[in-house]
Amino acid sequence: MNFDAYARTAVDLVNAGLDDLAGLRALFAADLEYMRDQVVEKDLATFRRAQRRLREVFEFGTSGRDAEAVRELNTLLEAYPVQPRISGHDASDWHMHVTSRGSSVSAEYLAGAVWGLSVWLCEYGSARFGICADERCGNVYLDTSSNNCRRFCSERCATRSHVAAHRARKRAAQSPEVPATLTPA
């Protein structure tokens, strides 16, 4: 069972634009195409609530509030219980899924996302949860770096942030100092 892939579904959900049904459908990757075709407008509210709650888990984790992250994950595990099943298309492709195929799209997706993020927390700790350091972004990520030093959700955000900082330093170095004005006594 690939727990990392399930944990990444939680990241994908938190970072998703859920403004409308098209945004929700965009969340489902090619291997989840059957979910994309089954999701309906009423699923939006469920996914939005879960998105907010999972973001809180990342916020708790990145601020060192592990007990609160665990409490929220346990609550989410109760709301979206895991019902494991074996799935596959032939004898060489057997693998585990976390919910029964008869579950709703939201129950199936969210059980996997919450389970994966919970396993990630137990395996690596909440110090491996991250929120992008680029103030214009705010996306979450899982830090898979060897020394737990990741600060940005993507290379794009890292580059954008570093270029902005470089330009700000350059402007500061080039601007002439404003002399102090004398005030009449």
C-alpha cells in the first residue's frame, strides 16, 4: 500500500481550487478518473469542509502543535473511516485500497487522504508538514528532503521568492540615503 500517494492526495486537496464543480473535477488525477466522472455538485461542500480541516492539520503541524494535529486527524479518521479492500485487474496487479468501491466519491477520496496523512505523521512527524514560505502562495507540501530543510511547495515558488528578495536587496543598495533634515529650533 502506497501511503505516500494517499498522503499526497491530502496535499492535492488542500491546494485545490474548489470554487466550482470543474475545480473539484480537476482534483482527480488520471488514475482516479472514475471519481472525476462520479462527482456531483453536492460533493463540493464535503470537499471544502475537509479541505479547511486538513489545512488546519498542516497549520498545527508546522507550528509544532502536534497534539492538535493528531486530535484533528483522529476526528477526521472517525468521519472518514478506512475500510480496506484488495483491488486489481489481474493476478499480478493486486494492491490495497482504503475504502470499498461502493462508497461515495467523497468518502473514498477523503478516507484515503486522511489515512495517508495520518500514516505520514506517525512515520515522519509533523515537522515534515509544510506551508509554502512564499507569502503569495500558501500551498501546503510534505517535506521529503533528506535533511528536513524544504521551505517552498515548488521550485517555481522558491525561485520567485529568491528573485524578489534579490531585487529588493538590489533596490535597497542602489537607493541613496536620505539625509536627515534639520528642523528649526
